[in-house]
Amino acid sequence: MAQPAKGPATAEGPCSTPSSSPAPCHPVDEKLPASRLVPAALQHIAAMYAGVVTPPLIIGQAVGLDAAGMTRLIAASLLIAGCATVLQTLGAGRFAGNRLPFVNAASSAGIAPMLAIAETSAPGHQLPAIYGAVMVAGVFCLAVGPFFGRLLRFFPPLVTGVVITLIGVTLMPVPVAWAQGGDRTADDFGAMRYLALAGFTLVVILLFQRFGKGFVKQIALLLGLFIGTLAAIPFGMADFGALREAPVAALPAPFAFGAPEFQPAAILSLCIVMLVLMTESSAGMLALGEICERRTDGRTITRGLRTDGIATLLGPVFGGFPTSAFAQNVGVVSLTRVRSRYVVATAGCALLVLGAFPVLGAVVSTVPMPVLGGAGIVLFGSIAVSGIRTLSEAGLDDSSNIILVAVALGAGIIPLAAPTFYADFPAWAQTVLGSGISAGALVAVLLNLFFHHLGTRSRHTAPALKSS
């Protein structure tokens, strides 16, 4: 296995791999030929694309955006993801960028809190309230990032596992509603033709996952969306109006959805989520450091989190959402063993192109709701599985840990099981507790402090954050 050279070209600068070069090149800094670079970048785009467009699809539907608004929102999400990924992989001096094959984009962890903000905001003020909270969360990330290493002990697998599990569980009603047609007010909501199309899409994805090989298996989700949409056309269930009306090329306009509004409860909710996202990014960087055989130190994590903060702060200007690491792309690096950061930088440039051409983003908005529902069950279900996998490392043989997870999961599921449970609470409490993710994260952190930090010097504390 190639070892890092001691010169600057290997530590953080570019290098190529001509056969005549006597100096070794670290795999992270290797510049691959186009024949290897392009297919490897396409694999990363395939792994992340569905996740990038999920937040704008869900939030756009929740606030009642029309087809043109959905197209702008999707284009903005792609553009911000591209900018953040390029900055992360190539870096900006010693200020930002971990210079690892690390993908940054809008995280699904923020969806449930943002939906709660939308539900408690007046019509026309939903997106401005969301974007104001997201911008403050970005400032919070920039302020806390340099010291976050000291806070990681408060976010062991017990806490992060609960939160990630709740992300998948609390979002499951969204694809279920999509599978029923998407519009709860429609007369044919839940019609059998919608359910049949969603089931067909799910079966297609499962077949590709079972019998597909290599790249085909990795893009099973995208293939399911494509084939499901084709199947919907003969039955008149696919609408291509947004594709015809979308501009071919256009950059997102600043504050196209209104000037940001700053609501204290919304800000608190997203700052809690930002702590979880920072933990997730830190774990991703540690994992990539091991996979790429390049040590991830405190400065690397600080620069990486600073990139998250910059993207989260500036993203709402154009229509972006909270930005964090994409764990599925860490899996791509581990699976393919292609560790060059220039591969991921190329994928980031491709996302920039997709964001600059709204007509390409509009392709996603043409996918029928039942098709998205069938795929969403796989997508959000896999998020819950990731959380369960994290909890498996959390020492659940300890009765205190079992109680912690049980109570935190219960608190997180209350808004899902009883949506009106907090109806008589103050508005700020409804925003924080009405999101299962925020409520579960808050309870998990407090119980972790109670069981493992306050007055427990003689006991061993909960396991620290791992990079697996």
C-alpha cells in the first residue's frame, strides 16, 4: 500500500502518477487518467444524487411550491452541494477543506425540524423562517467547529445512533404519503393505481439490488426511479410540464424565496441538528482517514467542519439547506478503493453543472410521486438501518445505555405516534419538541450527561465516537 511522501505534494498538494516519477504519490493526491476518473466520479454522483434532491423535494412539497419553485429549489441544492464538495476536496489554504475524497451536500437530518418550522409558520413565511434558522446554524457551526473535538465525548454512538435511527423512522410517513399520490386533499389519494406504481418501483429496485453487479447495483435507486417513471407514462401519471417550462441555463437568484426571518425556537431546533451533523461529519472524516491511510487530526476536522459551516451559512442565500457529510460516499471510497480526492472534486464540478442548468434539475421533478414513494421507502429505511448499526457499537449490554436509548427513541417517536401531543405547548416548544429528531437528540444528550458524565468519575463513560 502506498505510503505518504514527506513533501508538500503528498501531504496536501496535487501529484500525478507517471511511470517515470521516482517519488511515491499518496492515493488521496493521485491524479487519475480520464478513463478512470470519469467512471469513478459517476459512481459518486449515482450514490449521492437521490440524497441531494430529497430535502428540496420534501420541503418544497410541504410549503406548496409550484413546479417552477421546485425546479429552483432542486437546482440550488445541486449547486451548493457542488460548491461545498469542491471546497472540501481541494481546500482553501489552511482555512477550509479537509482535502479528502469527502462529499458535502444537504443532509436529510434537517428535514424533520424544517417541516416542524414550516408547520408553525404562517403561509409565505415558511421558507424565510427555515432559511433564517439555517443561516444561524451555519454561524453556530463556524463558531463551535474549532472546539468541537472537545465536545465529541457528549456525542457517543449512543446519541448519534438514536438520532440517525430517528431520522429514518420519523421521515417514513413522507414516502408513504408519496406512494399514495402525494396530495392528501385529492379525491384519489391512496388510489390503488398509485400504490401499484409505488410497489412496482420498489420491486424494480430490489431486483437490481439482488441481481445487479458493480456499478448497476450501486445505482439501483436511480434505475428504479427511471423505470418507474417510464411505467407511469402510459397511464398518464407522469407530468413533463416542469421540464418544458424550465430554463435551460440559469443561476439561482439570491433570496428568491424571500428574505430570511429569525425565530428563536426554529434557530434552537436547527442548532441542535447542526451538532448532530457536525458529529456525523467528524465521524466521516475519521473513517476516510483510516480508509485512505492519511491521519485525520484536529486541524483536518476543523477545516472540514468550517466547510460545513460556510455552505450552511451561504446556502440559504440561493435556496440551500444544512450541509454535512454523505456517508454513502464514504462507503463508495471503501468499496472501490479509489481514494483520489480529485475524483470527488470532479463529481462536485458535475453537480455545479447540474445546478447551473435548471432543466437538468427539472428532470427530477417529473418523477411521479408514487415512484418517489417506492424509492423513498428504501432511502429512509436505509438511514434507519445506519442508525441501528451505530447503536450496535454503543454497548447496549449496559442497562443504563438501554434505558437511555429506549427513552430517547420514545421521545422521538411521540410526534409521529401522536401529532397533536404538543398542541397545547408554547409555539417555541412545539417547534423543538414537535420534531422527533430534535426531541430525541435533546433527550439522548441530556440522559448521556446524566448517566455517564455527572458525578460518575468512578464509572467508565459511554464509548467515544468511532470512525466506522
